[in-house]
Amino acid sequence: LALNYFKLAAQSGNANAMAYLGKMYAGDSSAVTPSNKTALQYFTSAAQSGNAIGYAGLGLMHLQGRGVPASPQKAEEFFGRSAELGYAEGQLQLGLMHYTGITQAGIRDLKKALKYFTLASQQGNTLAFFYLAQMHAAGSGVLRSCQTAAELYKNVAERGRWSDQLMEAHRLYKEESGSAYAALLRYLFLADSGYEVAQSNAAYILDQNPEAFFPANESYSRARQLWSRAAGQSYAQARLKLADYHYYGLGGPANLEQAASLYRAASEQQSNAQAMFNLAYMYERGLGLERDLHLAKRYYDQAAEASADAYMPVMLALCRLAVEFVMDYLRAATT
Ligand SMILES: *[C@@H]1O[C@H](CO)[C@@H](O)[C@H](O)[C@H]1NC(C)=O
Ligand SMILES: *[C@@H]1O[C@H](CO)[C@@H](O)[C@H](O)[C@H]1NC(C)=O
């Protein structure tokens, strides 16, 4: 469809469409058989109308000697025109030529490289951020600064194609039976990069299939660590699961105080009804904190308010609590 519409637009003289056709024929698309000659023709027509994308395309063809003899001089000239018109890809390529020293002059010019990488980065060009980071990390052309380099690298990391990988993992898990392991591996990889969704999903797969991929003790221990990382990013469901793991001693020692404090965090910060209910139960039974029937009632009430689903279990718990109040009263009266 893109090919079809670009062709229509190019026929009525649209230079952007010509440039994009050039990109498609240069190998950016599987919709056409790549051809250096055709790409060159489209880039040339676009450039004849002063089109920045067309100039950048011509620059690349001349740099790589595709359909024309390789010429750094011409490449530099075309990238220069493209960069002047504000096209980020042209700025990046010109920066790269100066950075590597593959220019007409044949020498590296780090000042110019810095200038063009900076211009391209201001338009959000990911590779430009990367090369700026390299320059700041190594102190080439600039004062060495690890802090600036780290900030720039972070910019690169956050612009990665993680969302595609998350979708792929999700698709594997949902659509293909027997692909849970492949999905798990992808989630684990992304979890290591700090993605909370991936941490939670990897933990979930391990939690639901504790014996499928690892021995159960190892699955729970990995899941506990993953829930803990996701909980650290304030995900309520992960806090709840981590609290459960501490309550039941899954993947590590049981720790009721820790469980109570995690249920409390999920109750108070995210109004999670299940967490409120569990916290109430711990107050009712004096598990991990001092038994307190009034606080138990308060959290049961809050759970019922927070979620309609909690109504029945809360009613049952409140009935039980009413009996316990009476028992406590009688016990106090008889001693
Ligand atoms: C374009 O030219 C380059 C360099 O000569 C060559 O490697 C490549 O195979 C050519 N592509 C096509 C589609 O002819
Ligand atoms: C799981 O159990 C096995 C065998 O009892 C033990 O060798 C291994 O260290 C345990 N792994 C963890 C993570 O606790």
C-alpha cells in the first residue's frame, strides 16, 4: 500500500514520496526488488526539488558506492545539504563522516562530529545519542564526563525496541501452546533490563508453572526475586504476590512481619482490596503483628469498600470477628 501511494504522490510531483521510493528501492522494503539504479533515480528526482531526504539518500549512495563510484567528497556534500535543511539522518551521517574521518580531507574532525551529533540528537535521533555518549565517555572532542555519558546512554537504552519484544513474548505465551518457555526467556531477558512488566510476567509464568522449567524450589526463588524487583517499582500486584511469598515462605524463608508490611504498603498506597483483606486477617490472628481486632475490622471494612468482589468474604470475616469480640470480652470478664 505504501508503495502504491508513494508512486501516486511521486507522479504528481511530491518530492518526499520520491525520496521514500528511493529508500524502498535502496533496500528498506521487501515490497520491491532492491535496485541501486532505481533508488538513485528516485533520490535524484527528489534532490532536484531540494528535498532533504533525497539529499541524504544520494549521500549514502555515494558513500557506499552503490550504482555510482564511491566518493566521500560527494557524500559529504550531499549530507551537508541535507543537514542544512535540518534532516536528522543527514546530520547523523555527516557527524559520522567527521567522527570516523572518512571525509574528503581524510581526517577526523571531532568538533564537527559533536556539532552534527548534537543537532541530530535534538531531533531525538537514537544513534546520535549513542555517538554523543561514546564521545563523552572517552573524552574525545569534549571534556570526559561519565555522568553525561551515562545520561546519554540511558537515552539510548530507553529508545530501544523493547515494546516489540514485550509484544512478541506476550504473543508466544498466549497463542502458541508449548511456547511458555520461549516467552519466559524473553521476559527474563527484558526483566534484567529493568522492565517491570517483564519482571511481573516472568514471575507469573514461573509461579503458575513451578515445575515446568526448573525444580520448584528454584522457580519460587526466582519468582520471589522478580516479584521483589517489580514491587520495588511500586506495582501493587507484585507487592501482593511478594507478600504472599513471605507469608507462605515460598522461594525463601517465611517472614510474617515482612508480609504484613507489604500488605500494608499495597493497601495504603494502591487501595488493593486483597491486600487490605489479608492485612485484616493478620491483625485478626496476630500474625506478624500484634493482634488487634479493631484494626482488623477497619481493614475488612476498607476491603469491602474498595472492591465489590470483597463483599462476601468480608461479611463472613466480620461475622467471625463479631464472635471473637464477644469471646475476648467474656475472657476479659472472667479473668
Ligand atoms: C548496490 O551496490 C552495492 C555496491 O556496489 C552492491 O554491493 C549491491 O549488491 C548493489 N545492490 C543491488 C540491489 O544491486
Ligand atoms: C533446590 O533444591 C535442591 C535439592 O534439594 C538444592 O540442591 C538447590 O540448592 C535448591 N535451590 C534453591 C534455589 O534453593
